[in-house]
Amino acid sequence: MRGDYQDLVEEAAALLGAPATLEDRDFTLLAFGAHEGEPDPVRARSILSRRSTAEVRAWFEQFGIGRAAGPVRTPPDPRTGVLGRLCLPARHGGVTYGYLWLLDQGPSGSSRWDEELLRRGMEIAARAGALMAEEAHAGSELGRELGRLTCGGEQERAEAAEALGAALGVFGDVPYAVAVVRTDGPDAGTGAGNAPVGVRSLPGRVAVRTAPGSVELLVPLRSADTAPAAAAARKVAELFRDRSRGTAGIPGRAGAPAREAAPDARTGAGTGPPAGVSAAHTDPGSAREALRQARAAAGACAADPALGPVARWEDIGPFRLLSALPADAAHDPAVAPLLAPAHAALARTAEVYLDLAGHAQHAAAALSIHRQTLYYRLSRVEQLTGLDLARGEDRLLLHMVLKAVRLRKGP
């Protein structure tokens, strides 16, 4: 459909006599035409990065383009160099799937296009919306099949494997990986678990399923290298991160009309929702195990952000074992007193000390405390737990419990 999108952009540019671009609802660039006039920084960045920033998205969304059923003219912003635009919402079945943009370099307050041209332009936008709707429907069908493959009964799994194999060319000699993006954290955006994910904005053809608290993907691979799955997961994580950060707009100009003003920008504090990728598999019967691996990797990424932004199953070390333990495995009676909120600093000290193989000097430096303070805290840990940190087995128990708690609760 990429060729169809490009044809529609060129048709709109020729009809309306202005440079045109087509973006989906998440402001991911789908197609663009030539532009030989005054440069526009937003358009240039969109073409180079294939998508707009959260701040740019907020600037344009303040004018109601997501709800509009007809053309919307957005004003220029001399402060940032943004040119005025005509937005033709690409809609189908009453749903906005994207936006057909045309640069509007005419005099302020005037219109370059009469009603007939705008009507014909909206017809082109509607055709783009129909293509996007068709693509989204195909993606949702694959998502349902992914759910049947990982959660259904024996017959459902067999039927889903056949459908996914035909659509994606996976299984047999073609490996695949499953990726999971957690959407239940503070960086995932409000209501992220229910947000649609457009497969047209992902690299390559994948199956995408929105589940409670997560987005699951089945990604075809060319080899045992799971890099394509990691790239797809990263893309989804970025979409949710930008959706969370883009709820506010770019500051408007002083004295500008209310319609052109925007609230202060809010960038958000996080780096995006944690994500994980399974190992490569070829057997459709391994899809459940692949999903478990991806969930474990995403959980490890949440517990230790240094593994991110997308953690791979092969790289999560002890979390591979800990993720297979039951949820109550962290409730060890010896370590329980240390896990009280009042002893959080002691627990953190013990974890860092054990992470660094008991190297006191390195642990004290990592914690920014004096070595004597470290020794005092470790003695308090031994008093609370009854464990002897000079014994390997006691160290192992304490380290496993602390990591298991982190895996369950996050950083």
C-alpha cells in the first residue's frame, strides 16, 4: 500500500498546488511529495526521522484535527518557523486514521482553495483513510490470530498457526520472535493498554495484539538474530511514550488568539515503557514459551532499566531463572524483615554489595557512602535476617530474594 499512499500524495499536491505529506494518526510519515519553496523545519524533521515529535503533534492537535470531519487550517508560528497548513483528515467509517497535509503559504486570513477544490481534496483524503482502515483491519486480524496461538485450545492454535504462517511466512525454516511492551507503567501513557497500535507504523509486517497491560508482537526474522523484533518493540514503546508526553502543546505566542495558543509543553519524566524480546523460535508450538520469555525480559527491563530500552531473553541473566519461580518465591522468612519499608536503604546496600561480588570498596563508591558505613549497614542486614554474609549459601539466598523482589516490583 506504500505505493498507493505515494500516488495519493502526488495527486493531492497536483490538485491543490502545494507540497503534500501523509501521516497516520500517530504522526508517522507514510508518504511525501517534493517541496521547492520556503523551508519548513517541521516538515524537514518529519521526512528525515519518518515521524513528528510529541511537541509538534501537540501543536497541531490543539486545533481539533483528530475530531474534525472536514478541512482544518492551522496557522503559522513565526517563533519556530512553522508554516501554515491545510489539514485534510483521512477518515473512514467515522474514524480518523491519519492526516493529509498541504503547506499553506498564502496570506494570513485568506484561502488559496475554493470549496470545490477542498471537496475534491477531501475525497483524496477519504481514499487514504480507506487504505489505512484496510491495513489496520488486517493488523487486527493478525492480532486475533496471535492471541489464539498463545492462549487458545489445541484446535485454535493449529488454525492460528496456519493463518499466521500464510500471512507472515513464519514457522518451519523461517524463525520468529515474540516481543512484549508493558503498558501498565508510568511511562506508558494514560489508558495505554486500550490504545490501538497501527501496524503500518512498525518496521516490516508483524502481528500485533493489544492485551491488558501490554502489547504483544510476533515478528518474522531472517535468522536467529532477534534485532528486527527488538526494533518493532522499540517502535511501539516510542509510540506510547510520545502519546504520554504529547498531551500538552507548544507554548503559544504572546497575545495570540485563544485558538492559536497552546498550553505549556510537558515532556514527561520517563524514557518509555519497558519491553522485552524472546529468543528465536521456528515451531508454532513454541509460541507460548516465546511469549513467556518476552514477558520475562520485559519484567527484567522494568526491574533493571540498564537492560533497556528493550531487553532480550538472552541478556537478562539471573532474571531468566527468577522469572520462572512462583510469585511467592520472594517471601522468604529469613529475608522478610529486611524488606520492610523502614529498611529500604539496608536492602539496597545489600543488593549493591552482592551485585559487586562482595567488593566493599566498589560497593561503597557505588552507594556514595564511607566504607565504615557500608560495614555497619551489612552488620545490620545480618542482624535482621540471621544470615551470615561470609557464607556463600546465605549470600545466594539473600541475592536471589532481593532480585526476585525487584522483578516483581520494579526499580
